[in-house]
Amino acid sequence: MPEPTDTPDAPEAPADFDLGKPVHAGLPVPGYQMQSQNAVVSVADNKRTEERLLRVLDAYKTAGQTVYDQRWVAIARTHFEQGFMAMNRAVFKPSRISLPEDVVGGDPNPEAQSSDR
């Protein structure tokens, strides 16, 4: 399992980091960092709950237009998917990244490095 290090390339440990619990490396995507076991369990629980709701909507879709208004079934699916995506981002807290064009005259552009998203 990865351990937090002081090297500049290593992501910072999450605030709820506990040396006694497993830590999961972040996705190999800029902006994602190491995750605590609690965070991984929370998102896994969210994914199971989301799947249960989506299966209810699958049944509504299979039942057809005469039983359920398919436009609202589609809207419900979109909102569930967006809601669970937001919940999971709240747990994993991906950050914004720096881009090569963010460097202005050798100094990083502080406005581009805002982490409010």
C-alpha cells in the first residue's frame, strides 16, 4: 500500500488520514489524491445505492410509455446520476489542476490555481 511521503510528487494525505487504516492511491489523473479507507467505503456504498435506484428506473423503462412517462423516467435517471456524482466528488474532493498556460512570466497565475471547485 502507498505510504504518504514528503516528496514533491506525492499527493497530500486526506484530512481524515489514519496510519492504522489502509490508504488508496488516487486515480492516475491530475487532481485526484490518496483516499482513506473510509472515503473508499463511502463511495462504494453510494455506488450500490445508486445502482439500486437505477434498476428501479430500468423497470419503469421496461414497463413502457403507457405505464410511466418516459420523459420523466429519463429526467429522474439524469438527476440520480448527477446527484451521486456530486456526492462522490464531495467525498473524494478532486482539486483543480495547473496548466502550462497558467505560468505567466515564470510565475504561476494565482487565479488559475484556485481550488474552490
